[in-house]
Amino acid sequence: MSAHSSPTPDAYSYVHGERLPVEVLVFEVAPEDLDLFLELDHEIWTLKEAFDLGLERIPFLSKEVWLNDSRPGQVTIVFVWESMEAWDTVGSVDFQQKLQSEFDRRFDRPVRLVRAYHELADMGIHRYSRFERDEEPPLR
């Protein structure tokens, strides 16, 4: 595509009118512990919340992990849940304590939960719309 042409309408998707619950967590770890934190977060929190309860489908639609180059060691995690009921399924105290125990055992370094924006918003954050281009970005 040249600098003067615009994308075709089939080059993107746009969905609106959603009301999907969003969980936003911000953590801080020592920059030298970041790689291990990210590895264990994926292995324990992402995969086990997705598969360990034997549910028919993964209860969240997406999970994104954002890193802040201006604050090394800061990690923002954003889940978009299928519904509050799906979120509540993996949010059971026993299941969360099991995952937290495993994470604490394997990540024996300091980690601090800085913010839980969804809690500050009384669980009211939700996704209303999503605009995505269809093609993949070029590899770096």
C-alpha cells in the first residue's frame, strides 16, 4: 500500500456494542526478574486459568501483557472475559489460592501489585468496541 492509498474495507474488522468485562492488573518486579515473572505468569496464570478447570471453552477471550519501557519491571495485564460468570468460575477462592501458592513457590522474588483498575472501578470496566486490522504486522 502506498502512502497515498487507504486500506480496503475488508482489511479490518470492527465490532461494537459489546459489554465484556475487563480485568486490568499492574505489577512491579525487579527488571532482572522480569523474564522469569513473564514465563511463570503465562505458565501458571494464563494456561491454568484457561485449561485446568476442564471447562468446555477458555473463559477469557484474550489476555494481553504490556511492558513499560520507561518503567522497567512494570507489567500491565489485561484480560477480556467472556462474561462475569466465566470470570467468577476461575475466580473461586480455592482455585486462585492454588495458583497463587504455585506461583509463590516458583517465583520467590518480590512482586508488587500496584493497581487493580477493575477493582477501583467497582468491576465496571468493560470493552465496548474493538477495531483490528486483519493482516499481521511485519516481523522485526
